Amino acid sequence: MTLAEACAAAMFVGITLYALLAGADFGAGFWDLVAGGEAKGREQRALIEESIAPVWEANHVWLIFVLVTLWTAFPSAFASIMSTLYVPLTLAAVGIILRGAAFAFRKASETLPLRRLFGATFASSSVLTPFMFGAVVGGIASGRVPAGERTGNVLGSWLNPTSILGGVLAVVACAFLAAVYLTADAERRGHPDLVSAFRMRAIASAVVAGAVALAGVFILYHDAHDLFHGLTHRGAPLIGLSAAAGITTLVLLVRGAYAWARFSAALAIVAVLFGWAAGQYPYMLEHSLRISDAAGAHATLVAILVTLGVGAALLVPALTWLLVLTQRGTLSASADH
């Protein structure tokens, strides 16, 4: 493995962690959106707030990590992506800001109209942001981001069949992860009614994700044939693993093994992400820019990898401990204040 490939692999690990952790937070916002009125959805929203309050800010560390690594290790790819896909990336950034502010202000609001306003902003932004990130991935993976000084179509690069597929899949995958995680959280906190509600949502979102993925086969064949070829050849074992993990999750949910279902659900997402990476390899930008050609200077790559190693030694244990405390419920009381 070359230094450039090592940096790309490290960056992709960050993408995966962001999808698993922040993705579940976005999915929780989706379920907040469809929870119902003030009285009907009160218990569901309370569980959602209690589950994500200690971690939702920390999970964005991985997005910062990905952007900084892309900028420093692969500056030419960063420039191409930002100059072509700045519209969806800006919308995603606006969504993150609105979502965070609304989540904080809703808890502090004393009047019902303000709580509804901030709640609607939080929930709708939780759908907007993953959709835009999925659209960005679709634009890159379908070869609509040219390398060099050329700028791709500012609208067509993310308003196309593959990008819309990517956006829809991102929203559905986030909803699926969140429903599975919330089912386990509801069981741990002793709320059988919420267990039943979120289990049904998890099963429904898994079925929808499978249907969208099947429809995506035809979309990719006609709109992104090179990506389709990569996914059905080099990435095929990983896509198969994702499907098997998704089916396993359904079985575990039906049998009531909610804690184990979290791991199989996460595996389904990890496998499909790495299937995309395998299908697109060795390109950073499909068709136009290889990983080796996008990489910065040798000294820069060495410095990045050393810095990442030191940073991981400090950051990963702290974030792991945060997640452990969250799962134990230790932070729940303090998160409400």
C-alpha cells in the first residue's frame, strides 16, 4: 500500500464512522419528523433527545477529519469537488448548522409554538443534510466531477439519477440505523411501547432500503455504468455481505435480539460503503483522477499519517468512552440540563 492509498484508506474510515454515528443522529431526526403531534410524539421525541444529546456534537469530529484529510492529502481532488459540488455541500453545511441550533433551542424553549418551530427545523434539516451528502457521493461516483481546472456542471453534477439515488439511500440508511439503535435504547430504558414502535420502523426502513437498492441497480447501469461494473465485480462480495447483514438484522429484530441487531445493521452500512470504495478504486474522481495522481507531496503524506496516528491515540479512546457512558445511561441526566 502506497502512502497515498494509506491516506485515502484513513479518510474512508472517517467517512464510515461519520455515516455510522452522525448518520444515526440524522436518522433520529427523521423519526422525530414523523413522530406525530405534540402529545402523540412526546415519548418518542424524549427517547430521541435522550439518546443523541450526549454525542451529536462529538460525531461531527469525523466530518472535520474527512475534510481536513482531503484538503491536505489530496488538494487537487478537494479543489475539483468544492468547485463543482459547492451547492449541495453548502446546503449540507447549512443543514448541520440549523439542525444543531434548533436541537439546542427546542430544549430551552418554554412556549409550544417555538418548540414546534425549532422541532420542525431540527427534523427537516436532519433529512436535508444526509440527502445532500448522498447527492455529492453520487456526483463523484458517477464521474460528474472533472479533475483539473475545469468545473463540472454546477447543477447537473448533483441533480442527476445517480445523485438522487445516493441522496435517497443516505436518508433511508440513516433512518434504518437510527430505528435499530433506538429500539435497543428503548429496551435498555424499559419502554416496551417504544420498543415495538421503533422495531416496526426499523423493519419498514430496512425493506425500503432494499427496494431502493434494487431500483438503484437499473439506475446505475444506465447512468453510471463504470460504477455499476465496479460494484458488480470488485465490490460484489462486499455488496453481498451488506445484503446478508441487512437480512440478519431483520431476523434479529423479529427475534427480539436488539443489541445484536445494532452490530449487523452497522455492518450492512459499512459493507456497502466499502463496496463503493472497492468499485471506484483506483480513482479518487471516477474517470478523471486516480488516487496516486491526486496525492500531495511525499513529505505532506508522511506528516499527515504521523499526525493521524497521534491524534487517533488521543481521540479514539475518548470518543469510545463517551459512547460507553452513553450506552450505560450515565450521561442521560446531565444531557437534560
